[in-house]
Amino acid sequence: MTSSSAPVREAVILAGGQATRLRPYTDTRPKAMVEVADRPIIDYQLEWLAGHGVRHAVVSCGYKAEVLREHLAGRTEGPEVTVLVEDEPLGRGGALRYAASGLRDPGAPYFALNGDVLTWFPLDEFTAFHRAKGGLGTLALAQYRTSWGIVEVDDAGSIGGFTQSPLLPFWINAGVYLFEPELTALLPEKGDHESSTFPRLAEEGRLFGYRIDGFWRGVDTVKDVKEAGEQIPELLGRAG
């Protein structure tokens, strides 16, 4: 495992799922091409990666791959993109391993992203945390926000108030990773890394979690598209 302080220059993005819960948006396009505030999710991701020094990204796709390939071929800014198409569904872990085969430098660490995540946090700090821990992999963690309203009630049953969709004291896998190259061979050829590779590495003390202090949103449902579309213009307006 390398202790290099060089910036991470490559990334893989998983963009192969059918995303049935996002229909009708995904009837004609893969999830990564769903538009949020008039831009495809993958455009936000590539722009974010490029802003932190990533020069090459491998996009692994399957469902409606031609839509994604055509869109990426027309890009003139951001990292260079290699598109790999899965011949059959490999599962998220298998897709990660397959995507890593397209990296230019197989001996260097790389970022990995789920194709349905919108987030902005400092990847340089993420990288520094990962290297300080010395593990094989680091997961970005987002604080869990419930979609339900919380009722404040005392032991006597008196209601004191209501809080809509609060953040709870729990952390979830945010779908953004930093992997050392040695981790790639530990990913399943088919199946889910979250039920195989990650538990094994956690048991061995070689997996760490970085708590995001910044915007994060998973886009899994039609409701997510609408709500993220309302949040992002305000967020980017503040950033500008």
C-alpha cells in the first residue's frame, strides 16, 4: 500500500442500474442521466471530481448505455472519460471491480462513486483522512435524515412539538469511496461489496469512515429528484 502524498487522479462511477423507483425519468435514460435542476447527475459528479484534480474517470454502465455514451462523448470540459459497458448485471461490487479494469494506473488509489449521488465536500480532506488511517478503503458517511416527521412527547404523553425530517445521530454509506489499488482484487466478480468485501475489511480493521461536512443527497425516487432540484440552485447560488 502506498503512502504517497500525490493527488488522486482517477475515479470510477457506477452508472449501470435500471432505477425502477425513478420511473418515468428512467424509462428513456439511465439513472446517472436523470436531470436535477436541468443537469444530469453525472455532470455534477464529473465537475466536482475535476475541481479536485481528477483527470480520468471510468464510467461503468449497462441499462440504456448508449444514452450515457452519447452524452459523455459530447463533453468538452472536465476529466477524460472511458465508458465500459457491462454485458450482464454484475451487482455493485462486481461493477466496481469491472470499472477498475479501465483505470490508467492500476497501482494508484482511486475514488469510486455511485451514479445516483449528489454531493459537495472537500476531496483533499477526504484523501488526507484516508492516508492518515492507513487502511485499504475509506467510505464517505452522510448523517441520516429521516423522511418522517418526529413528534416530541414526554413520559406523560404530552406533545411538545414537531420536527420535520430531522438529522438523526446515525451515519450511512454515502456512496463515495477512496480505495487503495490492493482493494480491487478483494471486490466480488459478481454481487454486492457491502455484504462481502466491506464487512471483511471492517473486521480486519482496514476500513474507515469519513463523516461528510457538506451537502449530500442520494437520488433514488421521483421525490428525491424534485427536492434535490429545489435545493441545488440555492446551494450553488450561495457557493457562487
